[in-house]
Amino acid sequence: MDSGTVGPQAQEAKGTDKVDVVTSDEEEEILELEEVREEIKGHNQLCLLARVLGTKHVNPQAFSNLMDKVWNPMKGIEAEQIGGNLFLFRFFSKRDRQDVMEAETPWFFKKRLVVLKEITGDEVLSQVQLMEVPIWIQKSNIPLNQHTRNNVIYIASKV
């Protein structure tokens, strides 16, 4: 069998032990996968998926080293490049991961925004959408009567 990729059918099979795989010669095959052990499930629930925005590839070692230094997790992290500017960070403490996600600032690498998403281990990593980054916008000189939800949405759309 040629190397294959897991198609969208895999998401429908989530929670089962069977996955549809489309091989490079477009034949579809159903594979039976081993059951996931509880310790693997627990370890994968402490992961963050990260994408460095931009078209230029980043140095994976430099990126993972900087994030380790900046985040300074008490129990450490492991970093793995998934492809391009997509990385998987495995934390060994729920608190360490929570500290990163609850930071009051967006994360950057060499002036490029880093988008983070908590994952559970059930996702197909290449299909995870990394589209949102919470940021604070300070508004000033806006009359009190103009402090409406619609105006906030309008201002945010211009950022």
C-alpha cells in the first residue's frame, strides 16, 4: 500500500476504531486502528497547536526555543513541527498550558503573529482552523452615547 492521507471521512468515524484512508492512487481503504490508551489521551489533552502567520518559513528550532524561554513552563514542553509554520506543543502541566492561553497579550515570533489553539487529540491537525486571536483594543475619544455593540464590532473590523 502507498502512503496515504486520512480524509474527511475520518472525522465522521471519530470515537470509533475504524478510519477511511485514501491512498495516493485514489483507492479507498478502511483501516482498523488500535484503541487509544488513557495515558495517551491524557497527554494529548495538554497540547497547543500553533501557527506562525506569514509566507516565510520559520526556523523550527529557533521558534520552539524562544517559545520555551518566553512561556517558561514549570514542567517543560515538547515541540514538534507538523509542517510549514504549524507546530504542536505538548505541555506536562495543565497549569502551564493555561498560563500561555490566558496571557494578556498576543504572542509573536520575529514580529509575526502566533495563533494558538487548544486541542484534545481527536483533531486531524492539518484540518484545524487557526483563525482567531483575542486582543484588547483601547478606544479613546469616543462619546459615551456611541459605546454600542455595533460600534465595537465596526471598530474591530477595521483593525
